[in-house]
Amino acid sequence: MELGVKDRLILLGVLPKEGNITTLKIVRKLREELSFNEEEHKLLNFREKAGMTVWNFETDGKKEIEIGEKATDVIVETLKGLDRNNKLHEDHLPLWEIFMEDSK
């Protein structure tokens, strides 16, 4: 699945920090996939501005991320939990559309 910088950052922020051992191992691997390598950091030029992370928007920063079935289940359950608790933000909508449409 191809994800851009913003989607990767948002997904990194919503992945669960707690769970059973299997879930934590899957989340750890997914975090590594979603993270940015040295080359991407140079190209995107991440920096903090007014309390927000900004980057070189001229670069699309898209990356093909392998997200397995169990990792997808974790993401779907996380998004459903945010929805149930009225904690979804507008920034979550693209991820919702990607993962919830795929989970039907």
C-alpha cells in the first residue's frame, strides 16, 4: 500500500502502545515500515514550526508499505476505537477511507 508522509505520521501516532505480545510485535514491525530513513529525512527536511511537524511539501514522500492482514486488523480496531470514543480527527479521514473501505 502506498502512503504519503502525512498518512504515515498520523498512522504512527495512532498505533497502540499497549496490547498482547503478538500485537506488540506486529505494531513494532509496522512502526519500522512506516518510519522514515536517513535518505527520506534529508529529502523531506523535517522540522518543527509553531508546534507542528512540517516538511518539504514539494516532495510527495510516498512509500510502498507492506501491511499484513493482522496489522490491518490492528489499524481497523484502533480507528473503530477512536470512532466509538468520538476521538477521530479530520486528519484521520484519509486513513479511515483507506482501511475501513478495505475491511468491508
